[in-house]
Amino acid sequence: MDNFRYCTPTRYVFGRGAEMEAGTQLLANGMDSVLMVYGGGSAERSGLLARVREKLHEAGIRFEELGGIEPNPTDGPVRRGIEMMRRGGLHALLAVGGGSAIDTAKAIALGVPYEGDFWDFFAGRATPQKALPVGVVLTIPAAGSEGSGNCVITLEEGLHKISLRTDEVLRPRFALLNPELTMTLPPCQTAAGIADMMAHIMERYFTPTPDCEVTDRLAEGLLKAIIEEATKAMSRPDDYEARANIMWAGTLAHNGICGTGRREDWTSHAMEHEISAVYGVAHGAGLAVVFPAWMTFMAMRSPGKIAQFGRRVFDVNDPDDTSAALEGIGRLKAFYTSIGLPVSFAALGVEHPDIDLLVAKLHENKGEEIGGYLRLRADDTREIYTLADF
């Protein structure tokens, strides 16, 4: 088990009506002038934005709005938000939505106090040192960005989708989580969110670091709970308890607790980022295709942890590591299929993926070698993309 430091300063307000604390939580954190960042029309149609606006007015908070944030967020809205905040003298952000709105708000929070181009942080030309404070009203349990210091943005010129990871700089000051807000999500969005949060756990679970039994058990317990609750939430969308468990699992999946004491991997995320950048697919759906392919590649080379996953998460009873690993992968794919997720490029709607392009962009963005479980070069990642094409 490696040495580690762990801090999660985000205050979580969880339960029915949590969004009604938007004004009080902003004031408690000294956030009295904000840019509210949100996505499409569902938050408006549902009345959520009206409720949040009312609470901001009641608290005397000055605010402007940046709406229309699309999935797989891009640099354009970030640049508009930076300009709006500088022009309006705003000093904080409130994201209302899922990962796209939150990540856009985080990127704006980095860019406003920085004299250069905010993309410098994503391109590795600058290191985040400070950011404006961000608060969250969560509507989609998936990305886990409400409790993490991470942020993913796509540079439209060249379609470079890059993840920026920080320890504390970009962690939201607070997150308001009302499971009732997730009951009207389309089934495909619920399922994609489930795949995303599972992937956040598995990227940390598949590690070369030995003897992390407590962290392993945390990860395995979360995965088993997600699988059990997902079936309930998909069959009964208004099941509050299932929605509550899924929502909290999504936060715990990505707030860093499942990575304590060990090296993480993140190859599957990097590979999926290229797919969603090029083909515009839902991130979680892309992960449901890539992750089993990555696991299959690993099962033939270093099956130990893949076999442990199969035995502990899916109750595989096979003494041979390679066989247990492959059986576990099969059961994972069967679970994904049962909740309507694709497990191949064709099922994702990408009939003839340009694997050479995906590989080239992956290593252009991430370097010649990537990964933590095993180090991978272009020939390896090409094989994984090929495995995902079946």
C-alpha cells in the first residue's frame, strides 16, 4: 500500500429538497456574486432553475446565467463564461446539472484569475494553483465531478478531449444532491451514468499496487451495490431509495476514496475520450464498450486483479485466474446489456471505427506510453480498440 494524502473538502447536502439550500450554501461560502452554468432545457422545464433562481434572489445573490452546455463540453462556452465573469465582476460559479455543466464551471473558475489561455492547464503548459469557488446542484449521477478535483473539456480545434486532474483546487465547495431530480432521466442516460461511475471505481481498482485490501473492499462493495440498485432504478424509475443509492455511489466513485493507497490506471477513460471526441457518443456508453475490451486484453497478460474482480463482484467460482477473469468480463458485459448499454462499437452506433485515427490521437494527447495497471504503447491500444469492435 502506497503512502497517500486524502482531503475532500466538499460539503454534501443530500436528500429531498436539497436544491432549496442553494442560496444559503452560497452565502455560507462567501459566494455572493455568481455565474450560474447549466445545460439543456430539462432543468428549465422541470422548474428546477426557477426554484434555484428564487433562492438566489431571496439570499440577495447577484447572478448571471450561462445555459445551453452540451454533453462532452467544449472550450467555446468556457471562453464565453470567462468573459462574462470578468465583465460582470462575478466571483463564484454555481453549476446546475451533470458533469458537463460542472466541468464547464470548473474550467471557467480556473480561467478567470489566470492571465493566459485557460487551455494552458489542459495542455500541460501551466499548473493549477488557484480557482474561483464552485458550487453544484446535481441532476445527473454519473461523472462524479460534484466531489472531485477533475475536469474534462474538448478543444474544438483538432478535437482534443483532455482530462485535467487536481487534488483540491477544483473540488466544489458544496454539492446539493436531491435524488428526486434524477427520476425523470431517460433510461439511456441513467444507464450511461451507471457505466461511468462503475468505470471511475474500476480505473482505481485495477492497480499493480498490492495489499490494498481495505480500499479493494470499498471498491467492490460500491460496485456490487451499484449493480443491485441499478436494476431497481431501471425497472422502477421513481424508486427513491434506488435513486438515492445510485446518486451517492456516483459521488463516492469519484471523490478519490477508492484510489487511496495505490496507483491508478485510467487507460479506458483516455481511450474513450477519443471515441466521444471523434464520434460524439455518450461518455458512459463509450466506457461500456472500451472497459470490457481493456479487461480482456489484460486477462490474457496479467489476469490476477481481473480474476479477483470476477470472483468478488460477480461471484465467479473458478480457481483458474484467466478463466475467472474472462467469466467476470462476460458477466459484466451481460449486466451492461441488461440495462440497455452497448458493448461493441457496432452497438454504440459506430459501424466502422477509424482505429488508426483513435490510436494516433490517443498517443498524441497522452504520450507514447499510457496506463497504470500495465504500460501500453500504440500496438497495445490498437489491439484493445480492435477487441471493442466485436
